[in-house]
Amino acid sequence: MSDESPSHAIGAGVQAGPVVNDFCITISTVNGSGSATANNLLLRALFRMGIPVSGKNIFPSNIQGLPTWYTIRLSKDGYLARLEKDDIVVAMNPASFSREMDFILPGGVLFYADDIKQEITRTDIIAYPMPVKKLIKDADVAPNMRDYIANMVYVGVVGQMLGISLDELYAALDFHFKGKKKAIDSNFNVIKAAADWAAANLEKKDPYRVERMTGMTDDCIMADGNTSAALGALFGGLQFSGWYPITPATSLAESLNEYLPMLRKDPQTGKYTCIVVQSEDELAAIGMTIGAGWAGLRSMTSTSGPGLSLMSEYLGLAYYAEVPCVVWDVQRVGPSTGLPTRTQQGDLTQVYFNGHGDTQFVMLIPGSVNECFEFGWRALDVAERVQTPVIVMSDLDLGMNQWMTKKFEYPDRPLDRGKILWEEDIDALVKENKDWGRYLDVDGDGIPYRTVAGNKHPRSAYFARGTGHDEYGKYSEEPEVWERVLDRIARKIQNSTAYLPAPVLTSDGKSEIGIIVSGSAEPAVMEARDQLKHKGVATDVLRIRSIPFHDEVKDFLRDHQRVYVVELNRDGQMGQLLTINYPEYATRLFKVAHTDGLALTAKWVRETIEAREEKVS
């Protein structure tokens, strides 16, 4: 048994027997060739067979025609993290052909278009040619569609050789094309012709196959994080979103527009109950979003690191004027333009220290597609309850890729609008001999009461100032007033943990080794934990889901001698924030940080921790 996985010897070389539902496929195509449809068909067909799968798309950021890759991992044990090597490669692009072979494990498989006239330099792999052009010609496909539908050839060939039924592939096509029979049939005809050709002409020499499973995908769906976040926000009462296009956040706003007609259209008036506005730039997007939040609307925008930089000054205004709003930061690789179509957790310190002066933003960090949905509505609740901007830290891997996830649990509690005063509420405060000022701490929790547009009470009006002001919104430069207001805001932010998702602890019993993780790095960590356990190394894992940190984080640091902070960036940014907040435990923290634009692997996490543990022993 390999140390790569407790269940399957990935990377162990030529397999001694069948490898069922536990391998990795990478498909190499040309960007803009329509391969996304073909890749998703394979992914969904495998999922329909009850097999746990995950899909990761690696695509170029600049022009059509460059290489693109799509990886499908099958794991009978439910592991979803990226693997470093491939069991099977499907090569459709001559430009990257030689490179593909370097990533195939010994004993692995190469499917390739037979018009690629390049030497196969590996003698330890099994190669299957595919007559792509001939099959497309024989299928009588229109010349202008041949380049796009050609990818269905490898769907049919790979499906046949692995044991994916044509019925499942047809069902996946039906799902993708939403019942459009002409598109379904034209693609399926190519898939079936390719499958028939493979059955008649290819002798199976490899050990890889799929079989139907039960119990692992029950009550699960396939979804991406951006769509899930949009749905969560709509179900959470979102009323306004101003946005500007930026990879990888664009599809979040596009999903809002897609689902508005289904979810937020008043059947009586025919009008939408949520407005989505594409602005001229990021400054306008955040400005409109903050304006809507000030007016009493549940408001949100979505962006990535570069856009967040442009929004910083406005977010400082919202922090100090105490305007609720939500920003989804779907992180990509920086600095600068960086790698727009690659993933990273590199914006943590940017958000934590966002804005000039003394600010601290509330941050939510979803670790799954399911939590993207949950935090879609929860972030709106927190923003209005605490009266502050809430930044949700997603990333490209989580936001744009397809993940297997449990079905969403729709919010079953009323919207938390926080401390909003209407006419009768102000009168009630007066009767209780309580004063009201927009920035006055009446209840002692640091959160004042607010009024919104439409309140006709003569005392409801106030100035929402970004300049120095007292508890009543009156301009002030008095030092003691400045300190008093700023300290109150800091207190309410620290107390916001009462409304934030708590960390998730995974433990089989107290270990001296702890692992802290957040966001999309969790799948690699949980698989690495199982691998370490298989080798006799026990660990406890704490997944952080929000900042400011809960008390459980400090308790975890106190209870473990060594704590490895695993994250997808260069400098170990989460580790830096933990060191700032808990300097007394700084010597217990060890950085396990890496970034190359790709998602973390369990192998790298395990080996990094093992290397450090060897030094300790």
C-alpha cells in the first residue's frame, strides 16, 4: 500500500489488479474549443453513477487557442483534493503533447488524437489512439461545428474504455442542454459512434474502470461556489448588487442575473425584487453598494484582489459611517494582475488591514460550496446586525470549479435586519427614557440603532459622516470624542463573534499536533490527516471560518505543542494574523504555505508536516 492514500496506491507504479473508482484523469485541449461541455459531461456522468468526483479547470487568461486542462478526480473514499500526477491523460492539443506525458504515472494511460504526429517517448504507459477527424467526418457534422463537437469523440472513447454507460452520458447531455433535443442528439451521435469504434478497435490493456456506487453521493449535488453564493444571497433577501466584471468573480454576478427571473420576480407586478447593476468600474460598484446599504437595502458586490484594492477607500467610509454591505472577494493570484485564472488565498492580510487608519473588517471564510450558499445569506445578516462591511473570502478554485456537495439547507429563520428604528421604535425609546443618536451605544454592545430612508419621524435624520463625529452624527474634532467613537466601533467588531460561524474541530482525541486551515485548502488537509494517521501520526484539525477569531482558536493553540498553519499563499498570511492576535503562542506556529496557482495537494501537505516532525524527533 502506498503512503499517498490510505485506500489506493496512487503513484505506486504499474497496478497489480483492477483500479476501480479511484484515479485521476486530465484532459488537455485548446482554449475556446468547446471542451468545457465535454469535460462536464464526463464529470456529471461519473457523479450520476454514485462516484465521488471533483473537477478542476486550468485555463489561460489571455487569448483563445492556448492550452487548457481539466482534471477529474474519482475517489471511492470521497477525497476531493487535487493530485499531483495523472493516471489517465487525454491529449487533444499538439502544443502540449510532450508535456502531458511527463505527468502520467508509470502504468498510466494516454488517449490521444491520432492526427498528433509526435513521438510517444514513454514505454511505461499504455497509449490508445483516437481517430478524431475521421469519426467527426463520418458523423456528418457541419464543417463550422467540427472543431467544437470533436471533443465528444474522447467522451465516447474514454467512456467506453472505463465503463461509463451511454445512458449516463445521454442523461448528462440532457442536463447540460436543458432538454434541447437537437443539440443533445447531434452530440450524442458522435459520442455513440466513438464508443462503438472503441469497442470494436481498442483492446483494453489498462487496469482503470468505473463501477456504480451507492451511499457516497446520496443527497448530493454538483455546484460551483459562485453560483452557490449568488443563490444564498437571493434566498437571504438580497435587494441590490452593484458589480464590475473581474475574473474569477464575474460568474457570481452573472448567476444573480440568471436566477432573478426564477426566484425574485413578483408574480403580480412582474417586477424584480432585487436589482443587479453592472457599473462602469469598481469604484462605482462599491459606491452604489454602500449607498444602497445606507438606504436600508440588503446590498452586495463581488470582486477579486485588484478590485478590492480600488474599493478600499469606500470600504473605510462604510466602516466608520457604519453602513452594512457585503463584498465577496473571489481570490486569484497576485500581486498586480498576476495570474487571473489561477487560485490563491493571498488576500487575507489585504482585507484584515484594509483601509487607512484603525479599521478591522469582519471576514467570513467558506470552506465548501455548501458554505458558499450558507454564507451568501448569513453575510447579509451579519452585515446588518453589526452595521459594518462584511468581506467573504472565497477563491477561484472554490468559486469557479464544480464540487460535489450536500444539498443546500435553505435558511429557516427570519432575516436579521439588526437594530433598525421606525417611527414607533423611536417613540418607544423616548418613552423608556432612552436617548437616540445614530452612533449612540444604547444597549452596551457597541452596536447603535439606525434609521433608514422612509422613516418620517422628525428625529430620524442624521449625517452619515466619514469625518470625525460624535454619537449624534455631529461633526467633531475633539480628541476624546474621536477615541470614544472609534473604540466603540472596535468593541462591536470584537463582539461580532457572537454572530459569526465558529471554527470546526476534527479530532479523534487530543493530540499534541494541531493543524489550522481555512477555505478551499481543507480537502487537501483532511486527506493529508488521514494519510498521517495511516502512518501512525495523530493530528487535530481546526478550520477557521471567520475573523475576528473565536475563543476556540486560542484554546486550540493552547492545547497543542505544535500547530501547522496550512494555506495557499507564499508568506503564510493566516499564520501572521494568528501571531498578531496570539503572540504568546507564536513559537508553536509553523508555516505550511505554498502557492503556484494550483490547489494544494494532500501529498505536499503531508510531506511538509512530516519533514518538520522529523526535525522534532
